[in-house]
Amino acid sequence: MSAAAAGLHLDVTAIKRDFPIFEREVNGKRLVYLDSASSSQKPQSVLDAMDEHYRDHYANIHRGVYTIAEESTASYEEARRKVARLINAADPSEVVFTKNITEAINLVAYSWGRANLSEGDVVVLTEMEHHANIVPWQILAAERGIELRWIPLTDDFRLDLSHLEELLDGARLLGVTAASNVLGSVNDIPLLTTTAHAAGARVLVDAAQAVPHSSVDVQAWDADFVGFTGHKMLGPSGIGGLWARRETLDAMPPFLGGGEMIRDVRKDGFTTNDVPLKFEAGTMPIVEATGLGAAVDYLEGLGMDAVHAHERRITAYALQSLRERFGERLTIYGPTDLTARGSTISFLFDGIHAHDISQVLDQDAVCVRAGHHCAKPLMRVLGVPATTRASFYVYNDEADVDALVEALVKAEKFFAL
């Protein structure tokens, strides 16, 4: 389906019909899914594409010369081309498939990091990073003696860039999320990239919360590494990717060793395959790649500008509804400026634990996330153990926001008893 005829407005009623899961009920009520920041639901077209691949031409890729093997390979590589088009990569060979963004970041840490970082070198991270962009660097710090520095937050939940040049002084890498999975804060990647490059640092962008929700242009960002994951962008789990320029990937040593990533193996050593296969060892998530390609087709059919505009409207409506209904009893974490935030809203009721809210909301079939959201350093900065998080996507509308608010009203009354 296309949003072209409707300008930048999405027909959410029609979109919901594309997702089989919204036909079911939970506890006798319609499903209100508000946890897409964790993992999105899948349209029928993605399910059909994967089913067709398994049913009609499943075979291993890049190996067999028989018909269904060549069809399987063609589907896998077509998915790579679709992803490259979506993020405006200069060439599909710049897209390395991984099982998720966590593996993509680990690939950078284990390959580029171990080849280029040594004792005393500096990696700069931010206080809003997901564990996936923290722990690999902590492992490397313990192993190599590198220094980790942190960009702090402002009072309005943005990155405090007042001392950015000082933090980047002598740094080899800046690791930064394009959009926080907790705060919704959207970071100015071109600005950060320009500043980091001027200081001689490479830039790694965690785009897990950006690629599914807005137009991403990796060439315009001018970062060195950009990771993403399929399961947050209507695709299946088990497939994600890393983008980097061809010359960067060529210079990096392999991450995993085994079949497919080699050109030749002898008793005295091996030579690697060309990129991106150099980093795709063993049997890859073949059918999942096909599903990801179908997800890209679906998103492009909607139009990423329309997706972004829709989410901004729903987020604005949600923020206004929550503030009007609960006032200061509810603390919302994240920027108030809609141009500086995405469609993720984390909040806490005074005196009510985040997990308790989530469990009570489930009785009304409202699915929200509760916990530290794989961002414990950020939770410590906020001074809370956890938050409740509602996140919106293409299949959510004002009625879903209303259902969230009414369920929260009931939950607040329940805990007041």
C-alpha cells in the first residue's frame, strides 16, 4: 500500500488489517501493542515472503548451482540491495548482514577495535546508550586498557555537548545512538560526526531506533559505522546489519571464522572472501533476510516521511493526553520538544513501580515495557531503577493512546486502594 495519495497521513485502520496479530484478543479485549521500541509486529507480506522462501526455494546460498539454490541466493542478495537503498548506501556490498545490531556493534569492537585500539586510546560514549553500545567497549577496555569517556545529559534529556571537543580530544572512536530507546531523544548525527572527525575519531552510530522510523541517509550522516536491526522495522528477528564504507570493511580483519567468509584455506593459513561475505561466516539467516527485504518493501510503500510524520502526531497526542490526565503525578522522561524526540515515551507514577503498572495494563490488553530497557547506566543517571515505556509505530493511532490512558487511570485507582 502507498501513502502517496494521502499525503503524509497513514491509514492506520488499513495498516492494522495487514498485521494478523491484531485480529486476536487478550483477556477478551483488542490488542493494543505499544512495545515496538523493543520489537515490532510483522505484516502478512513479511510472513508470506518467508513462507514462500521456505516452501518454494529454500537452499543454502552462494554455494549450489542448481535452480533453487540460485533462487535462494538471489532472494538473499536482493534483500541486501533493498536495505542499501533504504539507508542510501553507495553500494550493496557496504551492507553486512548480522543477526542483530548487538552483533553488528560487537563486529566493530572485535574487528576494527582490536586492530586499531591499544592501551591509552580513548572511546567516547554517551550516557543514553543501550548496553549493546556499552558492554563491547567495556570488554575491550578491560582487555586492552583503553579509556572510556562519557557525554552527559542535560536537564531536558539531550546530550550535553558543551564540552564535546574536550571529550573528543585524543579519542579514536565516538559511539552514539541516533535515538534513545528510553528517552526518545534524537541526536544530531551530522553535527556529532563532523566534530568527531575533526578530532580524528571514527563514529559508530546505533541506528536501531532510527532506521524503522525516519529516512536515514548514511552518506549524509557521514559516520563510519551504522548498525540496525530487522525485528524493530517490521522484519523478523535474527537479521540485522552493519553499514560501513567498502574501504573500511576491506581494511578490517574478519570477525568470525569458518565457511563462506574465506576464499581459500590451507594448512598454513587462509585468505578471506570479498566484503561483505568476509564478515558473513557460516550459514546465514537466509529466510530472515528475505523477510527483511519484504519489510523494507512495506515501509517504502508507506513512505518513510509519512511514517515519521504519523509517529510525531501520535506522540504529540500521547504526551498531551498523559499530561492533561495525570499532571505532576506522572513523570515523563524525555525532551518536550517534538522535533528532538521520537515515538518512545518512558514514564513513572509517583509511588508505583514500573513493573506493577505494566502487569495491570496487561489486563486491558495494553502491552507496554517495564524495566531498565538495557540501559542501566542511564537509569542510574535518572535516579530510578526502571521506567514504564510506551512506544508507537505505524499501526498505532489515537484510539491506542486513549486505551493506554484509560488503562493507566484504572491502574492508578487500583494502587490507590
